[in-house]
Amino acid sequence: MAWPMRHLVARVEPDVDAVLAEHATSYWGRPLARRVVEPSDRKPAHQLLWTIDGEPVAELLLAERGPVTLVVHDFSVFTELRAAIRSRRVHVRLATHLDSVDGD
């Protein structure tokens, strides 16, 4: 991952962690997990995946070029995440039925 991408992740990740950790403990009563998913044939971009009790909550898709995308799978945190992330280089959107998270 190139330096500008690492820098952007370092700026965005604490905000996402804070919002999702609060949601995980207060709403779900479960811990938040985060993992890095390496690129594969099906998903060509690096990806950070946040899960609560094995369920995907958000994923940060890191493309080689263009904006970073934060895909929110739990609509109850969408507005709060969108307000917390104030970067024009990060697009925040809700997941659709085409966004499948299988971790590979």
C-alpha cells in the first residue's frame, strides 16, 4: 500500500473505530473486530473489514487509483459515520445486494 493510502487510512480509521466500537458495545453488546483483507482475483483492492459477532458492519475499500470507499452494511450507523468522516477522498455509501462480504 502506497504512502498516501496509508496516510488516508491512518486519518480515517480512528473515526470509524470510535463510531463502530460505541455501536458494538452499546447496541450489540459484543466486541468489534477489524481485519485486513488482501487483494484477490474477485476483490482487486485492499480492504479493511469491521465485523461485530461475525457480521460485516463496514468495509473500507482501498483502490489503487481514485477515491477510497467506505461501504456501510449496518444502516443504523450510516449517518454517524458519514458525519465523522470529513474527507473528500473517502466516499461513504450504504451497501447494496451486490456488495457481498466473504472475507476472501
